[in-house]
Amino acid sequence: MTDNALSESLIRARHRLEKALIDAGRPTTDATLLAVSKTKPASMIRQAYAAGQQAFGENYLQEALDKQTELADLADIEWHFIGPLQSNKTRAVAENFAWVHSVDRLKIAKRLSEQRPNDSAPLNVCLQVNISKEETKSGVLPEALGELAAEVARLPRLRLRGLMAIPAPADTLEAQRQPLAALREAFERLKSDLPDAPLDTLSMGMSDDLEAAILEGATQVRLGTAIFGARDAR
């Protein structure tokens, strides 16, 4: 993808997000765009950064670390880890990312807290919720969310910011909205139950369901294909 083509894709993605917010009756500053750059080369991230995008989401740890090394000159780039997180990866994630969207177990949260460097800002954390209760999906089940959130909120070196989910695909807007509404309701309950936690982030909505997510209160949407094109084979 050429520089101009990527810049145009990013502009279209921003316009789509802005239109969705306007159509939902929300301020256009209510939600931000996370560019999902997994499988894409560092050169494309650099192009998107030059076009004004600062926050990038990565799923695969070693691939992300390689890109971070190549893009180390971009001092204010913001790296989000959004993939499944295993115990043997927590130290590298704690040391090299500003955000983690995929915490679904207390063991993982404790390791991130213990391994976050003292000279770094607290690690921003979203709890991944298996909102559609799919057997093949990662995420804490909704009925266990409150207990996990309360435990994570107490950990040092972490900031519990909100929730993330990847609902099962659906063909209609109304069907897309149902699990997203359930996540929003869970988010509102958490804010009531944990008034001292800095809960401000509802990370939901991707290229196929952005509009539904914005209607249900998303504050951050994760777009990959809409910005970078079809995913490259790994």
C-alpha cells in the first residue's frame, strides 16, 4: 500500500468513526481509533503515524517487539497489546506496552503488576470479557467479571481502565448490538461497584461492527482491515 493510499484509508476510517458518533448523538471526541497493525510491516505503521495515528494494537508479541525496535525513534507512539496473553509473555508485555486489552485471569494481572518497571507509568489494563460465552474464545465470563475486576483494581502498577470484548459475528445491526449492549451494562455496573477505579474505556467494535459498537457506547474501536487492508499471512 502506498503512502497516499494508507493515508486515504486512515482518513476514511476517521470519517466513518466520526459519522457513527454523530449518528449516535455523541460528541465526535467520545471515541478514539486504535489501528490494529498485526501482520503489517513497521513501514506501514510509520506511514500511519506520519498521517497522525499514534495508537497501535498488536496481537503477536515477538512481531510487536521487532516493530518497536525498528520504530524506536517515534517517541510518542502508543503500543497496545490486544492478543491472548500467556504467563511466559507477561514480562515482555509489562516492560514494552502502555496498554493491555486482554487480561482475563488474576494470575496474568498479578504477573503484569509485579513485572511492570517502577520507572514506567502504571500499565493500563482492560479486562477481556467472553461476552458471547464462546467455548473457543478467551475472556472472563460475565458472571465472574465483578470478582476479577475488584481484585485487579487493587493491584499496584496497574490501572484498571475498562473492558474489551470480541463478540461472535452477527449479520444485522440489531444482532451486533445485543452482546455489545451486555458489555456496556457490565461496564456501567463496574463503575458503580468500583467508584475509585479510573474506569473510562469500553474497547469494542472492529471493521465489521463499528457502528453497532458506537451506538452501544464504545470509547475505543479497533480497526485493522479498514486502515491497512486485508490481513497478511503470517
